[in-house]
Amino acid sequence: MFRKKDGESGAVTVFLILILAGIFMFVAIFIDYARIAAFKVQAERMTHAAMRSVMSAYDPSLREYGLFGYGDSSAEAIMAKVLNDSVKPSAVKDGFPILDIQWDTTSLSMERELGRYDIFNRQIQEDMKYRAPVDFTLEVVNRFKPMSEEMKEAAHTVDLLKKLQKLYDKREELLDEAIANQTESAEKLKGLPALIMNPPSSAIYDEMLRETPETAAEVAARYADYLNKKQMDEGLPFNQQSYMLELARYRTGVGNVVTGISMIIQPALQAHQTKLEEAQAKIEEARKINEEMKRVIAEGENRSQNASYDKVGNSTLPGTSPPSTGSGSEAKSTRSLASELVRADTLFDQLNVRIRSQNSDFTNVRNDSMELNTQLRTITVVSGVSIKPAVRQASQVTERYMDTYVRSGPSNVILQSKQQLESGRGSDTQRKANDKESKGKLKDVKRIFSQIEKGSSGSMEAFKQLEEYYNGSIAFNQASREEAKKAEIAGDPYDSGGDAMNGMDSLFSGMSGLLDSLGDELFQNEYALAYFNSMDFGQLFNWTEGSGDPGEVFKLENQELEYIVYGFHNPSGNIAAAYAEIFGMRLAIRTAEGLIENSKLGNPLLVLSAAILYGITNAIADMVKLAKDGSVELSKYIKVKLTYRDHLRLFLLMHSNNERKMSRMLALIRLNTGVNPDEKQTYASGDMRSSIKLWFLPGVTRSIGALMGSADQVEDGRFFIDRKADYSY
């Protein structure tokens, strides 16, 4: 009841009260919903702020390598402090708290260790995308683009001719051995003519008994006198015989001749049976090698590695490529002459025919000589033996054999075989001289390489620790562990040249892969170059000359990049591998130049040997120039300078073993910082539950929330919500 001014009384109807109550309820609900909306926004912000605060506590030592990993602070404590500070009462006097937020429960989990390959690789990409590595890497590829055709043809030619050279030398060696077997067999009869008739003659004239006969012809010539004097002494007492001594000397001479012939024929028979059989086997083996050479030449035109060179040569990259004055036409022309190294099939047939003829001719010599010996054994016991025809027959057959197989002359078929073989070896003498010089120069390179391999062991403890960390990273990622392959420099010029060209195949294959996808490997390689140290090549050169400090040259911190490329856990292995690979690369490029410079020599194997000699000579000079000047021109035809680290950048492409490469980098980071990336998380996930007190009609609010499908809860007059936030470096 209300009393008016003039004293009249009034009343508020029940209807009005109901209307006001409805309006109040409606407004109250909107007030709480406004508070709830503000609460949700504020809770979301505070949740993310808490997670950002947690993740701001990264390890500063990892940051030196452009990486982020959670540090040693208590993440839960940081989150609790941030959340509690966010709901402290306002410092304003008589302030009215619209949102009395309370934190109910919180949870935090840390995941995704930096030492995992996928996490480490992602952080590398994030760091390196701001360092503009792509342009520089493409610039390196552009440097090699103009020489791709030249290197393709050079690698193709060296690959083919290297295979043919080994087959060629083996074939010619077998043919020489076959001829040597023929010669060795024939020379077994060298003393036979002197025992039969010396000098040879078509007639044998009778002679008187004087000295002891030394040949079968002398035995035959004095045989008549022997019989006459033997008859004169027969029947006389021993002390009255006049020719006893002469007859004894004659019989002794006959025995010597018989024994001499037998001692020559028997070894000669064994030699002809074994050596000539071996000779035929070697000729057939040489024939098979000749067929193999044909196959190699036919298959050599299709070389799968050429596709990588073509892809680099045909690529359209940003920037400009330096001009080149070289081409691959000379190497291709040399390769086209490879068929000249193949022997005609008729040669092997001719050699076999000559061996069969030698066997047949020896059989005649042996038969006639043995027949002569049979008659010689009887003449001293049987009278009237006709010995002269047997002597003449044996002499004629033997002389014919000697002229055909032993003595120098136009009828000597063994000499004819040698001349035939030599006619196909017009350049072998010069080639072998080149090879000898190349081997001498390679010995000097191998001496320096061996000196490097035996380098200082002062950093061995550091390498042992590094290996332990590397093995830990491999095990953590469940990756395969592969031992580093020991670097070598071949002593054979052709093997050395072939290995160098194989290295160029790998390099252009890596460049080709880079063009297909400018992805993980590119960023990893550039990351390694950006954050890890490499050796001073000039310092290494000084040490090999006797003036450098091995303690500095072989320190681990001075060869980190080399370790990432090669993975040796000792002070000298990585440096030796880098030295060998730089020499191999320079040898490949210079050999390609050598094929151009010596293409007019004609014989493909002579061109190859001269090119390799040229390559070795200039590669050695390049190593000295790189050490003294700090850079070397890419090639004679491309005037672009490459530094030592440019070479390592290329070798990173050649050794595309990303998992082991990442484990090596992680091991170095752990060694240098003392922080284990396998234990440093990079991802945080937080769950927070908070509430505010509802001012009006919590039951109505709960009912409306349930009707709208909200997961929010209302308990004891408080409104609860759950919020989740994730944060990753």
C-alpha cells in the first residue's frame, strides 16, 4: 500500500508484480549470460597466456643453434603463477568484481622431444627459411649447369673405357702368355739340331775315326771306318788290338748322342703336351674376353646416370649460369672409337691353327728323333745298319721345326703371331709410359693422404663422447646405424679416374634430386653450413709440409662440418675423407678437360691414359692452389671460383643420408651445449578448469545450457568451463 500526498491510499496489483518479476528474470538471465561470455573469453586468454609463459622458458644454449627446447624451469610452477596472478583482486579501492574467476584444476603435459628427427627437421626449416639459402644453393647448381654435358660425356667415356681397358689388358696378357707358352715349348728343342747334324747338310760323307763323335751325322760319317777297324781287331788278343781306344771313343760318342737326344725329347714332349694345351685354353679365354668387350660396348651406350646430368643441364633456374668454352663432343668422339679395341675373330682362329700345327710338327720331330735313336743304339752291336737316311730325315724335320718356331725369320709363325698382336697395340708403349707417370704422381698423393690418416689423436676423448651421443640419437629415433666407409685413393690411375667420375655421378644425382624437391635436405645442408665449423684447408696443407700445428688441425671443433658429411669418430678420418673427395672431384673435372685436350691422339685407351695423367697432374696443382689461395677455378673452361666450404656444400649433396646426418648434428649440439636434445620437449598441452559464481537463477541457466547442448557445468551456484591450449616451438 502506498499513501498519496493528499492522503489517499493506492495498491500495486498482482498483475503488475508478475510483469515486473518476468522482466527482472529476463534481464537477470542476460546479465549472467553476459558474464559467462566474458568469462569464457577471459579464461581462453588466460589459458593461452599461461601456455605462452610456460614455453617462454626455453633453453638459451639451444638458441645458439637456432633451436628451441624447453629449459630446466618447472613448467607447472610457471603456469600456476601466471594463472593465480591473473585472478588476483583488483587494487582499485571499492572495486566491484564483475568476474570472480576461480581456477579449479589444471594439468600440463610436455611432449615432442627436440631429438626426434621430425621435430628437429621442422625447427631447421623454420630457422633456415629466414636465411635465404635457396638462392645461394641454386647459384651453386647454376655453376655446374654449363659443364653438365661435358661431365656427362666424360663420365660416360671414362666409365666405358675403364671397363674396356681392364678387359683389353687381360685379353692381351692372355694372348702374350699363349705365345710365351708356344715359345717355351719350342725352345725345349733348341739343342736338338746340334746333336743331329751341325751344321745341317743334305749329304753325309764318310770320315775316318779320330775324335769322339758329337753329332748323329758324325756317327753316321764314321760308321764305315768304325766297322772296318772293328773287323780288323776282332779275333786278336787284347794286347794286340790296334784300334781299341778309337772304337771305345766312337761307342762313347754314340751313347752321348743317344742320351742327349733323349734328354731333349722327353722334356720337350711334356712341354708340348701341357704348355700348348694351356696356350689353347688361354686363347679361348681371350676370345671370351673379346666377346665381353663387344657386349660392354653395346651396353655402354645406355647409361642410367646420364639422366641426372641432363636434368641439371636442362633445368631452368633463377639466376645466370657462367659461360663454358668446353663441350662433350671430343669425349663422345673418343668413345665412338672403342670398337677398334676389339680383335677380329679370325685372329683367334689363326692362333689356334698355329698351335695345332706346332703340336703336329713336334710329333714328327719326336718320331724321327726316336727312330734315329733306335738305330743309333743298334749300330754298335749290329753290323751294316743304314744310319745316314735316318740322320738326314731327323735333321730335315728338326730344321724345319726350328725355322718355323724357334729361329728368327719370315717363316717363323710364332713371330708372325707376335707381329699380328703388336699391330693392334700401336699405342700401348706410350700408354704404359703415361700409366707409369700417373702411378708415380698418385704415390705422392697417397703419401700425403696416408700422412693425414695417421693424424693427431689429441681429440680422441671428445670423439668417443661424440660417438656415444650419436649412438644415443640413433637409438632414440630407432634408426639404422651404418658405419662410415673409409676413404681411399686408388693407386691404379684407371681406378682412381673411375672413382672420381663415380663421385661426379653422385654429385649430379644429388643436384638432380635437389631440383625435384627443394625440401628437407636443402635446409639441413644449409643449416649445417650455417652453424658448424669446418677445417682451414690451408692449415692442413701447411701441416703436411711440416709447418702446421696438428693439435689445431685435428681438433673436433675445427672439423664439425666434415664430421656431419662423413661421420668418422676419430680425429683424422673426416679430414682424410674430405681431402680424398676434393682430390677426386678435381681429378674428375680435370680428366674431362684432358679428354678434350688429348682427343686427337686417336687410340681411345691412349686418349684415356693421357687424360688421366693430365687430370692427376692438374688436380694436384689445384689442391695446392686451394690451400694457398683459398679458392680454385671450377674448370679451365668455367672461370668460377670454389672455396673449400663450397666443396663441402657439394659433398653434403653427394652423401644424402639424412637420418644419420641429423643424428650427427644432434650429437654435436649435445657435446657443445651440454644439453641433450632427446630430453628437451618442444610441445606443451595444458588443460584448465575454472568457474565463476552465478548471480541470478543458476537453475535456469543450467536448464538453458542443457537445452542448447552446452558441455559447461553448473554446480553449487558456480558456472564451470574447461579450456585446452597447445603450444609448440
